[in-house]
Amino acid sequence: MKIGFIGLGIMGSRMAANLEKHGYSLVLFNRTRAKAEPLLGPCGTFSNSPPELAEQVDVLFTMLAHPDAVEQAALGGDGFLGHLNSGALWVDCSSVNPSFSKKMAAEAARRGVHFVDAPVTGSAPAAAEAKLIFWVGADPADLERIRSLLLCMGNKIVHAGGHGMGASMKMVINSLLGNAMAAFAEAMALGKGLGISKKTLFDSLLGTPAVAPFLASKREKIESGNYEAEFPLRWVQKDMHLATVSAYESDVAMPQTNVTKEIYRLAMREGHDTDDFSAIYEYLSNDSDFAAIDRKSPAPAIAQLHRGI
């Protein structure tokens, strides 16, 4: 089985590496070739374009930043979808909205290509350790074709239903992550304002029913102020926005998520876009008073107004 992989960012590069560790041969493409270099060798070759890659593979994985990037890679002027062989299988692991996944499934079917939406939960360390959770929307037979591949990259597969249902689960999960991180940051900021030390707050809050378990993994980042990205803040904001788009399409109200995603947007405007999303604590607590100056914020006045509310 020849496998293609398009999108070698924080997550995709680690996922592809785990497939190679299990002996699978990969054809790789990324807009920046340098990101593919560590994967090239006996199990990895680089393709000059998505169409060239598609013509060589039976299964194609995509792990791209947002729906526009996926659509451009699949259907753009240099898109791969028209070059996959009939019967090939396209697995999109990108975080996209369910209606978009259904649209891609229909486009694939028109060309005789099978489609699976299989977004993941787990940040960079989980991807490196092959501990991702896959949320899958697919025909059961298509899932069985790739089950062994998914288990090279993750340790849990949830078949949520047909096309778009994996993406639907991803919207639910990431709206919870984004809201929980912001609520925790706001509570920590309150504690700081009341004179409670970070150590006391962390020691007291983590492990209690009030705090989501994943927040324990963010303690070191918040205490050190080193927000090297495991899950970049801008992509959390993007996923929360897509969740609200999906809610609008489904006639569901998400007032809390609509507000929270705009708080992340304000943090992006202060330069936190490429930081880990736990940097929302620094934004809300004003822990780094020089941030607006050092990061050359385009709108420090807006941020300061927000903090004064």
C-alpha cells in the first residue's frame, strides 16, 4: 500500500513519522519542502506537487490548517483530487466544519474516490507518541481499510457515523477545550488579583472536579511564561469560529463560545497567535505588562479596554 501525506506542520509531521516507523512508504508534499526533509529517506520521498503525489498513492492523508487550505489542495489549480485513481481513499485529518467535510465527500464521490473525515484530538506530544484520538466520519468499510494506519498514529478510534460526523465531534471537542482554557485563565487571573500565588492556585485547583484534566499539562507553560506551541492559539480560535458557523447552520445558539472566540481573537491581535493557546492566561491576567510594546501590538488600546471591563 502506497501512502501519500500532504501537510507536514506540527501535527502532520509527527503523524507521518509514526507511519514511517511502522515501515510504510510515504510520498510527501508540503508547501515548504524543508519541513519534509527529516522524513525523507528509505520510507519517504518528496513529490513536486499534489497531483504528482496523488497519481502514486492508494491512500492520501491531508493535515492542513483550515478549510480553504484543504479545498485549495484538493480542488485548486494544482489540486490532487482529480489525479487520485478511482477507488483510492482520501483521509482528511484537518480540523474543518462538518458541512465542508460533506462537501469534500461529495466532490470525492463524483470522481470515484472514497472519503473519510478523521480529525484528531491530541497536541504535539500526543502526536509524537502515537496517542491521538481519531474522530471518524466514514462508511464502515472505508474505516476498516485504514484502521491499521490510524492505529500507527493514535491509540483510540471513535466511529462517529457517516461523512461529516468525525468533523462534528471535533467541533464539539475543541469548543470545550477553548472554553475550558479561557475560563481557567480568567479564574487564575481573579485569584492573582485577589493576592493568591500561582503555586497555591495550581496546587489547589488541579485535580478538582472544577478543572478539566488537560489543564494540568499547561501548568509549566503558565508558570514559566514559555508558550511554545503545542496547539497554537490561532488554530483554537479558528476551530471555535468553525464551531459557531456549524451552530448557525444547525440552528443552535452558542453565546458563550461566540464571546470566547473573540477573546482569543483579541489575544491574537496582541501577538499571541503562534503561541500555545494557554497563552490566553497571559493575555487575560496581564502577566506580561510589556507584551503590547514588545510584541508591537496593532491594538493595545482595545486589549487594555478589555482588561479594564
